[in-house]
Amino acid sequence: MNVSNGSSGLPASWEVRLSRSHSIPYYFNVSTQESTWEPPSGTDTETLKQFMATHYSYVLPVDELLQRQQQPSKVRASHLLIKHNGSRRPSSWREKVITRDEAEAAKMLADLEAKIRSGQSTLPELAVTESDCSSARVGGDLGYFARGEMQKEFEEAAYGLQVGEMSGIVKTASGLHLILRTA
């Protein structure tokens, strides 16, 4: 979808386009073929905010969109997953059938979190033996991922961490996680 500058607040020759890969708007100069995630110099930002709200109401608000554009396109994280009987697939490499309830899983993960925060162990060390994810073999490393590739709650937590920072307990349909942002 291409929208010309009309009442968008963009300088002449600039238009808003929607990225197919990220599903977010970007700015494209039809004269120079230049594209950018940031509004180009000379943009009337108040008019652009109104324009985006009208034409891209299903997309994030401009302020949040600009904040996300300043974040890396991919992050890397490791995690430690404890599943419970309400998880979307209550089985793992460790247990064929997981019968513990969510409260028991939360207690288990809280105990592991305490060991990590106290310095007794690290998340990768504990993931190898305690995580219900197959990533346990590699210390819980999930590699790099972009927005939209993980469950929403997991993604929000991972993108909200600084490199080297560990989350508290994060609940997803897969179970309960501790997430360590590694890059």
C-alpha cells in the first residue's frame, strides 16, 4: 500500500509505504528511491501523527512505532522453560507427560531464578538440566529472532531487556520462562 504525501506532513516526493517483511510503515522518496524507517527531514510531525492515525489505525501509534524503529530488528536470547499441564504441549524431552500444575511450575521456576540471581548458577547451566525446551541442549539459546517470530509475551519481554539482563517469570502458552537477553 502506497500513500502519497498529500496531507501526510511529509516533504515533496516522499510517501508512506507498508513494509511487507515487518508489516509496519516506512518512508519512500519516489524521486531518489531512498527509503527510511525514520520520518525524513522537513516532516511536519504533528500532521504525520494525524495522517498515520487515519490511514494506519491498525498499526502501532506513531510514538511507539518510532520507539520500535530505534530497537534492533533482531535480538538473541536464551531461556529456561518449565511446562505445566495447561501448556499447549504438556510434554518435553525430560518428561513424556507433564502433570504438574501452573502453581507448581511457578514454584520450580522461582527456585531456579533465585539460584541464578544469587550467583549459585547461570541460566545456561540450569537450562541444560532443567528446561523443558529442546534448546536445553545448547544452554537454552534460541539464537536471533525478529518481532513476530515468538509468542507475543515472550517477544515483549525479550525486546524489553538490556543485553545481559534476565527477565522475571514470563507466562506464555508454552509454559513459564526465564529469559536472558544475550545480544
